[in-house]
Amino acid sequence: CVNTGNTRVNVELLPATTITNDTAICFGESISLQATGGATYNWSPATGLNTTSGSSVVASPDVTTTYTVDIYTAFGCYGQEQVTVTVNAINAAFDRSDSVACMPAQIAFTDQSSATGVIDQWQWNFGTGGSSAQQNPQHTFNQAGNYTVELTVTSNQGCMDSTTRDILINELPPAVA
């Protein structure tokens, strides 16, 4: 006895998937990540993501993170892609030779900032209308008062951070005869 029959089998190809290239952001920034080639998308880890599903997510990681996306077609075929978001950190910091002085006072400022990469720009505002682009400037305060000194640093990756410190400049006491 011989029996023959036909069965139709559909063979679906694996999805042709793509994903955003590896990228870098500054600490505190966000980046949109996109994947294509599927009907549903599952992203992990969830840390730093606005959602874990969909072809497009917004990533705001605090540290460098590799995200994996599982991509499924309408027929259940599966593909996987990864993208690394590198987080470039920067921290503005400085010290001053005096926090309280009598006028006129020449105060030295020492940059103590750190960054992923290299800090290549410094912008100082001394609260007197004076400023400097030097890494470690000095400034003379000629009038009594409370001054807020601000340092803004920029890295070679374009990341910026600012910090402030206060200085109190007192008048000279009257001379005693």
C-alpha cells in the first residue's frame, strides 16, 4: 500500500535586524536607541531605560551599560542585538588659598576637577565681574563682600560641569595709633 501526500511548510528567515551603533553620552544625558527588523522588541537590562519594549527606547544610564534587545518577527522568529552606551563622567571641583581674607586679597584657585577623558577648558567667574580661562588662576578681590566663585569645566568629549565656592573678603581693620 502506498500513500502520498503534500504538506506545505513555510520556512521563515531569521529577521534582518539592525540597532543603533555603540554610542557615548555625558553623565546625566539621554540617548534614543532604535532597533528594526521585528514585530516585538524586549530590551534589557531595564536600568536606565524609559521602557523595556518597543523598537525605540530612551537610555539614561548612570554608568556605561550594554543593552540587549530580543527581536521577534510576527512568525516567532528570533534575533538579538546589543548596543553599548558609554557614559563619560565629569566632576568640577576646586580649592582656594583662603575662604576668608582682608582686602585687597589675592586668592589662588586650584582646579581639582576630574573627567573621563581630558578636561581641556576652564571658565572661572569670580563674582566681581572678573573671569579667567586658566586652569589654576589667581584673582585679586579689592572690595569687601561675599563672593561666589564659579568654575565650569569642559572635557574633550564635550561634557560640562560647574561648581561654586564662597569667599568672604573683609575690610581692613582701622589702624591703631
